[in-house]
Amino acid sequence: MKYSLKIDPLLLPALVSFECVARHGSFSRAAEEMGHSASALSQSLRSLETRLGVRLLARTTRRVALTDEGARILEGVRDGLASLGGALDALEVRRSRPAGTVRITLPRMTFGRYFAPHLAAFARLHPEVSLEFALEDRLVDIVADGFDVGVRMGEQIAADMVALQLGGPERLVTVGSPDYFRRHPTPTTPESLEGHDCARFRYASSGRIARWTFQRDGQPLEVNVNGRFIVNDLQAELELVRRGLVLAQTVGSIVKDEIARGELVEVLDEHAISLGAAYLYFPSRAQMPPRLRVFIDHFRSACGAVPGAPQAR
């Protein structure tokens, strides 16, 4: 939105001085309140009158009085100063209590793992704070795109960002359902996935289909897999796995409970790679609005976040 100022901003100090002199009916008392000399105020008011082309004050050696034009202008000046004061008071209230919207950009896989379990508690504690989550897999410039905070998985974060690690390092695991393995042999090497129905993940940002990634003897190994299903959403991918239709690669912490209960089976464990940790990052701690402060503090505590710089990949 473009704002159009009705007056020259350079007139504002003189208008404030005019209101103060009119309120006190005295240059000397107004000068004492404002911390200026009486002669400086007098000169400021004369310049204002010249600029406006009207006489605002009638001056004698004993008193200062408003002219008719001055009285008319004073009413508008006081209304304007009251409105400005109200805006500043509202800003102070907003500055001192958490209110408003926090915008977060994050990969889809991190929402359910780090944020969803703790949102109800946050909502109860901070009812005036709204959260806007932008779930996307592309790397985002949070300053340029207007976000307050971002999350990255194992990515290098710019040195001028404050970074908090959310929990421990993650692993990329390969899983299937018991029903799937009743109908298919268990793969023993990444290459043996060739005969399996594997969920393929298409990145929404680039349209690229992800290759499956493993490690062998500490060295990265990428494999092109085949399968009848292509998705661009983690939850849809896992739903296919749970129904016994496919194998999939996913973040280990997301499925650890299902693996522990025997609802899913992890395979190729010795070839699983580390994804590194997830990092909550933001530009600066200086003059941080309360809404952002309570967001960071809440999820830092809930996820066991610790300060630290991420490692470059």
C-alpha cells in the first residue's frame, strides 16, 4: 500500500512546538518543557507562520494568544498528535506482548516431526499469536520472501543467521509393511531394489523425481528405483507403504514408532545415510518481536533445540 502524506514532514517539529506554546500560553514555559530556548521556539513559529501564510499567535511582551486562524489550526494539530500518540501507544502494547503472525517456511517432512505435536500447547499459551506454515521443499531466502523463521534439514545456513538445532541427527530409512514382505523378497542390497515396487517422490518446486540415496563403506550411493506410484507428499507416500503397496525412503524419526510396533519393517539398515539435524534459523536476535520470541522459545524447549552452527554438506 502506498501512503500519501498531506503535509510536509519538515513541518511536524514546528507544529509540535506550536501546540506546546499554545497550551502553555508562554514561550518560556514551552521552551522549558521541550528543552529548547525561547528564542529558538519563537524563530520556529515565525518560520511556520511564513510557510503557512497566516499568523498563528498574537504576541505581546506580557502574553501569547491564539489568532482565529491559530485556533482553527490548533484543533487539527491536536487531533493529529492524538492520533499519532494512539498509534505509538498501540505499538508499545504490541511490542510488550506476543501478538500477530509468525511466518515459517519449512520442508514438509519437518512439520509433523517437530511442530505438529507441540502446536496445541503453543495455542493455549499464546492465543493472540497466529502461525503461518509454508510447507515446501525448495530452499527459501527468508528475508527476501518475507518469512520470520525457517527450517532446513542438514543444509548449510548463512553465517549471518542464528541457528538452533532441533533434536538430534536424522537418518534416511527404507521401509515396507509386513504384508508387502509376505509377497516380495526382502532386499539385501540397494541394487536388489530393482525388482521392487518403490514409491517415487517428485519435488513440487523443481519437478525432479528424487533418486534413492544410500551409503556403502562410508561413500554415498544413489539408485534409480522403479514403481507404479509417484507422489509429492510425504504423508501420501507413507499411506502407500502402510497399505502394502510399495517400499519407501523416509525420515527415520517419523516412522520409528511404527517400526517398534512391527507395523512397518526397516530394511537395508546398514546402508542408511545420515541426513544431519534440522535447524531452526532466523536473521537476528536484535529487536525481536515478542510473537517471534515466544515461538522460538516454545519450540526450542519442546524439541530440545540447542544453539549451534550446521555443518556444510
